[in-house]
Amino acid sequence: MVGMGTDDGNFDSQSVASSISRKKALIIAGGAVAAAVAAFAVAQQIPIKGTTAGTIVPANRHVEAQIDSADVTLGDTSVPMLMQTDAFEVMANNPQFRAMASDPGFAALAQNSQAMAMMAANPQAFAALVKDPAAFGAAVKHADAMAAEARLAGAMPRDSQAFAAMLAEPEAFARMAANPDAFAQISTHPAFYSAVAKYPEAMAAMATDASAFGKFARDPSAFQKAAAAAAMPQMSGAEASFKALAADTAAMSRVSANAEAFAGMATNAKAFQIFTKDNASMRVAMSAQAMDAMMRNAGAFKVAANNAESLARMARSAVAFSAQYRRAYDARVQARSVDARVQAMAQAHPQAFAMMAANPQAFQQLASQPQAMATFARNASAISQLARTQAFSSLMASANFAAAVKTKAFANAISATR
């Protein structure tokens, strides 16, 4: 199991050893619980006869419980298995996550992980929105009504986390949709492209001759050395950008952890070369905001990337939905049928409102939980940082996470000193 990690996915050997030890302890403890339950059941069915019962008394010893009996349901191992994943281990060792998970309202917030994941794509806006629960509730009703009008107009949003993320940067994703093969590759490795896109000249040079960089899939350290010296002919004209990329420890960590993206670029070299013919369009498509939105929803985009054309259609649908939503909103403003508070919030945070309209059911549930909204507002900055990690995204995507946070075992794991 992976132990204590950085946001960029680097783990030291001591933490790995400690992690493995903890996993073994969990497995042994879990086995002990199962054995005890089985023994108890047998004892109920086959009473012990004679005077031998109780003649052998096991030595008393202190054993720290890993999984509380209240957390165990016979035949259901989903929660213990989730808590033995690398993703959980990384988050359990993350100070920001532990602090947030200790918040009294976190369990309520975690019950609606879909809304939480969408809010993580635009944390500052949603943190401002949820500070006024009454106004937020009115805003959700407004977004639901606008969504209904947009659906009737034919701009149907998909019930998809990826679709909601696209609404945060519709223009960027519209540009990506024009090149489905490149878009699919970017969606498969958002952490890689999020890191490199911060250096647009280097990204453009790589995309222009992607096949020349395919060799670094097997040796990302060689890429860092080459970039640091701008040693390749393809790096000519972007020397400063490549050197800055090589010196960016966090970016290079993501590149190394996702080095297979080099091979994907090389395989789709023509698609990336087409991408670079309109440099301005490429810069909009690969903006830091768009890349971050993808990285915060990496699991959803990776699944969607299995069908490049479908992914492109989703992006175009997001653009159409956003436009139709805006028209419906403007019409309601002119008819003076929009609450003044809602109107002010919508004008200040239009993208957040469009995301709410993409999945109003999730936000309706959240609006009925003021404690959960307060928790998000208090932890918006931490959620924004955590959302950039693969481990956090994996937990949010797990159907068992909401159940896990209610268990005593989860509370023990989070509160334990590490």
C-alpha cells in the first residue's frame, strides 16, 4: 500500500513500509473479527457439555480495535476494503484531509459526493454561494427551472461529472471538441497535461512533433534532463519554457507519474500537430483552468475518453446547454421573475450556476443540509487543493465512501496520530 504522499504522488520508502504494516494489521484485525463472529455462531448452535468448558483461559492482552463491531456487516466487506486502498491511505495521512474529515459536518457533506466534486471545480464561487443557505436554496430552485427550459430547447445535459466540469470552462472544451483524438488523450492523462500546460511554449513545441517525445514514456528522468538543457532540436525557440518546466519539481513529479502520456502523444502525433496550427485556440483549450477542471474530475474524464467522438459531443452539448441556460436566464430577468438575491449571485458566479443546472438534484439535497454547506464553506481552500490529487478524486468517486465516513473505523483512522 502506498504510504504518506505528497500532492504530486511521491512517496518515501519508510512510509511505504509503515503503510504495509498498517495494512497487515487491518487484515489481521478484520480476520480476527470474522473468526470471533463465526465462533460465537457455532457456540450458539453447539453448546459445550461437561466440565471442560472454561478450564483453559487465554492470556488477557490489549488489542487495539481496527474495525468496530458496529461497522461490520456479515457478507459486506466494501467499507473495510475501501479503507485498505492506496487512495484512503494517502488521504488518511494528509493533514488537510484529516482536518476536514474531523469537521462535524463532513459526514453530511460526504453523503453528496457528486455535488462536492462539482463544487471542488469552482470552490471559491460555491463557498460564497453556500454562506447564505436561504439564498442558496432559492438559487438551486432557479437553476432547476433553467435546466428544465434548457432541456426542452434540446440542449440536454448528461448526468455526468465530466459534463458538469465542462460547464466551468465551456469555451476551452469547445475548442478541444474540434479535435476529438487529442481531446481523448488529454482526458486520459489530465495530471500530465495540467503540469505541462503551465508552460505553453513547451507544450506547443511538444505537440508540434509529438513523436519525438514518445521515447520518454520509458524514461521520464531523461526528459527532465533534456528539458533542463533544452537539448533537443524540437525545443529550439522554447528553451526558457522547457528549462522552467524542468525546474518545477511539482510539475515534473506529475509528468513522471504519468509518463505514459508521452506514448499517447506520439501515437496521436497528427492530432496534436493539427492542434498547434491554431496556437491561440490551443492556448484557450489548454488553459490552466480547463486542465485543473479535468484533473479534479480525472476519473470521470478517463472513462469518457474511451469514446473520443462521444467525449467531443459531450463538450459541444455543454457549450449548447450553457448558451441556452444564459438565454433562459436573461429572459427571466427581463420578465422580472428572478429573485434579487439570486440574480446578484448568478451575475457574480455564472459558471457555478450553470453547473448547478447540470445536476439540480444533487444540489437540492445539499441545500437541505445547512451543516454540510457550512463545512464546505469552512474548507473550500483545502477542498480546492485536495481535488487536484488522484487519491481524493478516487475516494469521491467511490460508492462506498459515504458509508465509510459514518463508521467508527473511519473516525479512528482519521484521528490517529501519524
